[in-house]
Amino acid sequence: MTRRAFIAVLGVTALILAAPLARAQLAPLQDKPFAEHKVVLQLSDSDPKKQGLVLSVASNLMKHYDPDKVAVEIVAFGPGIDLLKADNANRKLVESLVAQGARVDICLNTVDTIERDTGKRPEYIAAATPVQVGVAQILLLTENGYTLVRP
């Protein structure tokens, strides 16, 4: 085997071995086989009005369509994770949406950065699904038929 072929085989092997690791850090797609509509809502802003708007859009979608016919996922990263902190005023609404079948993801990169900067890990609600990289979760969803909405 030539040196070039050997390097190519090593490269392909590394990609094959790394692919499952990269995917393991993303939340799996929602199990909604009858969903006719799939929406991912991006939240990267700590503004309470923006948070309220994202929650309103998610709630309206769940009301407009049968909850089994729509997959709604909110991905919070950066300052947007404030929505998922335990002391957020919208906590009950977030938990209600999750109980209806929506999913709310929290970016662990953001959580880790806050912990590194402040020395304290932020507490977030149990209803939040942790994902390693929020933007990567959005990419996964859009690549799988979700429409990205950034209210």
C-alpha cells in the first residue's frame, strides 16, 4: 500500500469513528411519526419580550395543529438560555409546552461558558433537553425537514 493510500484510509477511518461521537452530542429527533409540520424556534436573546414571543409562537402552533401533527422544538443558546433557568417567570409555560409534546433544548456550551466565567453552573429546569451545541442541533433539525423560525 502506498503512503498516499495509507493516509487516505486513515482519514476515512477517523471520519467513520468520529461521526457517532458528533451525533451522540445532539438530541435525537422527536418521535412524532404523524407530524405534518416541523418547526424549530431559535432563541438566542435574553429579552423577556423575545422569550414571550417564542413561547407564544410555540403555543399557537400547538393550538392551531393537533399536537401529534406538529413537532415544535425550541433551541436556546447564548443569552437565550435565561428562559430555561429555574427562576424564570415563564417556567410554567415552558413546562406546559413540554407536557403537550414540544421540546426545549438548552446549549451545554453556553452553560459551560457561564460556569467558567462566573464559577457557578446555572441551574436550569428539568424539562430542558441538554444538547452540547445549540446551533448544531438547529442544523440537524433543518437538515431533517424542520423549518427554522427566529421570532
